[in-house]
Amino acid sequence: MVINPSEARDRRWSTSDARDLAPLNAFKAVVSAEIAEMSVESRLQDSFRASWTRYGLGPIDLNFLECDAQKTSRSIEMAKRDQRPFFELLYARKGRIQVSHCDEISEIPSGAFVLLSDQKPYSLEFPDGSVCLTAHMPEDWLRQWVPDPNRLVGKPLGLGVPWSLPLQGLLTAFADAGLETAPLPRFVLADQFGAMCALVANVKLPEKHNSELATRIKSFILEYYPNPTLTPATIAGHLGISTRHLHRVLATFNESYSGLLLETRLNKAAQLLATPSQAIVSISDIAWSVGFVDQSHFARLFKSAFNTTPSQYRSSLRQP
């Protein structure tokens, strides 16, 4: 299987893999190296058991942790050693979490979320053990979806919020089914995750997201414009959005799918007609190569755009 950059971050580990360290120390070493530096305490010591699975999901890491009763803490000194700011979104799938963070002291029940800032100290206690699904998110990425995440840290999220159910379901599906055979590209799944975070946080979708999505739509057109059967539904399905949303995003920037596709095909045709090495290629073949199946239709559109026919355009470029 070809490994893309996100899949290269995938990893599984459990305390049964520990060889040179006691289970608790091994768990502390793994989470500190792979998630964020922290201290871990447990009365179970050598009988402590834990497992960890990570999936790379575009710019974020999903960490699925299952562990015995323990207490985790992150000091001011640990936070200062991190050069890039990250946030952690924890979903308590099973077991409550007692949180002390940013002047907030709260208990996160099963089924709820809590947001942590790795730039600030915190203490988490899992008195009953835990199955915890977390997302390790760069601050700049999270702010695309939640413009002011610091106002949410340390507080229970998702309680009584209908939008929390889809986010719970998405994380649970990731944890249970894995991402090795996911039908959508991981960057699409990352966008879906980010959008659900915005819903749970009750914030409006930032304009920046629309801009980035429009860029992806244009990039897809630029790559696949030669395909005469390319449709908005094809691109929308690839990006994991509805066709209606695709048109709405482009309309935000006074653009349309048909206009972008036509402009791309005509510009590419003009480039080919102006290329000396393509001089022996017929105009009909050039039209076909950029996605037009009807040469006469291509000629009419080309003349409308460039105020000259394809053959006249090619001839004019050969004149001294």
C-alpha cells in the first residue's frame, strides 16, 4: 500500500509492548513523546495497563487512548518548552474526566468533550479508567474553525448540544473502523471534523474556510479539466461536500463552476495553439485534449473569448 504523509503518522502501542520500562513509565514516555509532554501517576504502578492508537488526519493527529485509573498533569515548564501552540479536544467515550485548567474546575461526564490548551498547565484525573478519543490540533488550523478557542478551554462541551452527536459518531467510527480503508481522503475527513467542532462550539463557519475550499475546487478543475465528463458532482464528491455547497462557495467569490471550467479549457487550448511543438497537431485534437468534444462548439467559444478563431490565433503567432 502506498503510504501518504498522514498515513506515515499512524501508530499503535500498548503497555504489553513495553520491554525496558515499567508499564506506567512506558505510557508516560509514549504520550510525552507522541502527544504532549506530561506527568502520569497511578496507584496501580506495575499492573497499570494502557493502549494508544494514532491516525494522521491532514494537519491534525487523532489519538485514541484506553487506560486504567490515572492522573495526568502538564506543568508551566512543560508548556513553555513547546514551540508551536496546540490544542487538545478530548471526548470522554467511557469514564469521567476531572479537569483543572485555566481557572476552570469541572467534571466531564461520558459523552462530553473538553478543550485543552497545551500552552497552559492542566491536570486531568481519570478515576474510573477511561476510553478517551482526542484530537491534537495546531492552533492555526483550529482557528480556521473556532476563531477564539481560548474562551472554551477547560469547560464541558457538547452537553445538551444536538451537534455533539455527529462529532461523537465520527470519532467513534474513526476509532472502531480505523482509517486504513476510509472511502474519503483524509484531508476531507479533517475538514468534516473541523466543521463539526465549529458546530459544537456554536460558532459561524469562518470565511477563510470558504476561501480554502474554493482554492481546492479550482485546483481540482485545473487538474482534471481535460476530462469531458467532469461535473460539479464529481468534484463535490471528491471534496466530501454537496454540489449545492460547491456552487454556494464559488458564488461567494462571484465565480461559477461552468465559468471556471470554460476559462481553464480555453486558456489551455490557447497555450497549446501557441506552442511550436504543437504546430502539427490538428485543432480538433487540441480541442479534444482540453475537454471539448465538439470542434465547432469549441471554435465558437474560443472566438467569443479571444475575438479570433483558433486557426487565426495560431496563424497570427507564426507571423514574423
